[in-house]
Amino acid sequence: MSDSESRSPTALITGGRRGIGRAVCVEMATRGFDIVFTDIVRDEDVDETCALVKTHGRKALFVQSNLNEVESHADVVREAVRFNGSIECLVNNAGIGSPSRGDLLDVSPQAFDMVVGVNLRGTFFMSQAVARHMASTQSSHPRSIITVSSVSAEMASPERAEYCLSKSALPMMTRLLALRLASAGIAVFEVRPGIIRTPMTEGVAQKYEARFAEGLVPSGRWGESAEVGKAVAALADGTFRFSTGSVLNVDGGLSIPAF
């Protein structure tokens, strides 16, 4: 048995210390993946995510990293490979919201650059770094790159212009990577969450509760981080590899055009 057959597959998850990222880490651990996850800060949330992964019998490594600092991506990849031999799955989860909601005519260049720098530029170059590693190596395990984007990739929110613009390019990135990596057997997917209960949405919880009552989401409720985690893990296990380039909506019907 070769080393790649005897060891567990490795998933690298950006922004994994809490919220959707933590849910992805935990669900991937239940599917047999050892976990490397990044975030911009190291705190007690990091320790909790590591502990949750280990309760499922898997190894966990945290790497402190700012996704916006693309020159550090190669170091993240090296640490992940040193930890467990290879990377079988990259989950692009890290992202930030608009610094403030308001008139798109008032969006500043600083806010635009910050949001696009993380959500699009950082995600693209992290994907590039991991794709280079995957394309130059072999593994007996299914391999994939999965980007957690947002319904805002298609649904317009004028009060969050820079956020919507940063997310709208990720579907094209998914298609481009899918075409480039298909011959290497590396599947590429986009998971598109709707309104998910996370620390990022705490500040607008009352607004969304009111909108749920008005029928904004056909399912009539919040989505949960664990539901996004299960969607990501299902795509990572290789079952849907022939569906490379596809989008999976996890939004309770929010994005379905209706009148």
C-alpha cells in the first residue's frame, strides 16, 4: 500500500475558525478528512474548532493567514503538505462583508479594494496555489476545489455593491478552474449559500427575521452553517466529480425567480 493510500485525505479550509468554515471543518472530519484551516486571528474559537475535529478522530492544524496577503499562500500550502503529505480538497470559505451598507454611489475605493482583495483576489490566488500543487502531484483520493460564494453572486443588493461584485466573479472562476483541471481529475464546484445564521449575520438578524415573515425565503427560515458544511462535504467525496463546474444552491429557494 502506498503512502497516499494509507493516509487520510487532507482538506484545506480558509476561514475555518467559526461559522460556516467551522461547520465545513467538522463535516469534512466526519467524512474522513484530516483538516488544515486558516483564519486571520488565533483565539479560543480556533481551539474549539480543533477540538471538534479531533472528536471525530481526525487531525487538525491551524495556520494563521490573511487571505488578502497572496504572497503568503505558498507558505500555507507548504504547511498543509508538510502536515499530512498532500492536499486533496481546498474549500475557499474565507470572506468579508461590506464594511457598511449604504448607497452604492458612496462606496469608497478603500472599501472596494478591501472586499474585492479578500473575496475575489485572495480566493483566486489561493486556488491557483493549491491547483498548482494538485496538478503536479498524484493522489489515490478524489480531489476537488470548492468555493463557498453567496446568492449575491447573482442576486443584487445595491446597498452592498462591493460585496456583490466580489462574489459575482466567483462563478466564472469556478468554470475556468473546472476547464483547466478536468484532465487532471480535479473537480471544481461552487456552493452558493443564502441567508445563513452565522456571526457575520448577527448584526442584521432582526431585519432578516422580519423579511422571513414577509416570505423572502420560500422555506421560511434561516439556513444553518451545518447545512452548508454537509453540501461541501458531499461534493468533496468524489461522488459528483463528473459534475465539475456545477453550482449547488443552499438557500431555501431564495434565488429561484418567482412572481
